[in-house]
Amino acid sequence: MVTLGVLISGRGSNLQAILRAIADGRLSARVAVVVSNIEGAPGLAHASAAGVPTVVISHRGWPSREEYDAHLVGVLRAHHVELVCLAGFMRRLTPVLIDAFPHRVLNVHPSLLPAFPGVDAQRQALEHGVRVAGCTVHLVTPTIDAGPIVLQACVPVTDDDTVDTLAARILEEEHRVYPEAIRLVSEGLGRVEGRRWISTGRTAPLSDADGRG
Ligand code: GAR
């Protein structure tokens, strides 16, 4: 069973989807800690309701991003976290955190990357006029929204969509694929080759999942 640390900044619906997948037995994992950079983020209440410890580490007042990330690494390690899941965590991570968990930081993003990275992905998609949108779960690298893609799911864009209706349709898919991607990575059912995640279907211990073992 993999030990997860989930990082949030807001609503926490993806956190809830992860907790649901664990409760349903679709994901063999334990959320050891939920960290938010925002005091009072609604997702913190979901964590507490599920009996998961929460920690708030405001991003304000740190001399550098690196020092913030080093503190975050300390908190995650103190909770024995093996896999870090960004779930609406609106902070760019530095190599200090990414290198502390090699190929073990996942993010969910509400677009079909590499299209529409960064903020307001659903608005970007709508304004661009795409007919298909979706979400991506990827491993995190220092370049924002650019790491190896583990899973994607697409949804149609309709002529009468607003940012809200499109975001809601995408979010349903996020909730479906994020726990599944966590399962694939934590069970070692693939490995990283260059910038690609190659699905092997072969179970390897967590420490071997990136092909180094
Ligand atoms: C989700 O749509 C997630 O994909 C997005 O923030 C939302 C968080 O919702 N993340 C990003 O845009 C990261 N670049 P949630 O707090 O309800 O899970």
C-alpha cells in the first residue's frame, strides 16, 4: 500500500476522489497528510472529515521558493510520504521538492497537455475554439505542466459551453482518471523513458517503477 501526500490550494474535489477510490478499494493507498498553502482551503475540511491529518504552510513570507519547498519536503518525509499528489495545488515546484521524490510527484491538469498549460486552462480551451478538451495526469518536472503523461481523458466541447460547464465536464474525468493514474504509478505498472511514460503492465516495486531498478 502506497503512502500518499496530497497538496491542495482550494476546493479539494480531486482529493475527495482519491479518498473515495481508497474507500472503494479501487486504490490501495493511504493518504498520510494533506498540505495546503492556503489557510481555510475548503479541501482541508474534506481531509479532516476522513480523519487525515492536515498541515497549512502558507507560501507567504519565505525568502525563496526553494526554502518553502525544503520545508514542504520535511513535512512530507515526517509523514513517510512515498508519492506526492498535486490536487489543485497552485504553486510552481522547484527541483528541491521534485528531486526529493524522483518520478514520484503527480499532477492533474484540466487540459489535454501540451495544449493550454498554466492557469485558466478551460477558458484558454474555450477561447481557442477547440472541439475536444480534457484532462491530463502527468509526472511533475521543473517545467510547468510538461512532464511525462500517465493518463489523459477527453470530453466534447459544445457550442453553448461556458467556462463553468466545460470545467465541470472535465472535472468528472479528472476524478475518474487521477486515482487510476496514482494506481498505475504506485503499482509500478510503467516506467519513464525520456519524456514518455511507458505502460508496461508489469508490476514492479515502487522503487523500480522508473526503470532504474
Ligand atoms: C482542478 O480542475 C485541477 O485540474 C486544477 O485545479 C482544479 C482543482 O480542483 N489544477 C490546475 O489547474 C493545475 N494547473 P479541486 O481543488 O476541486 O481538486
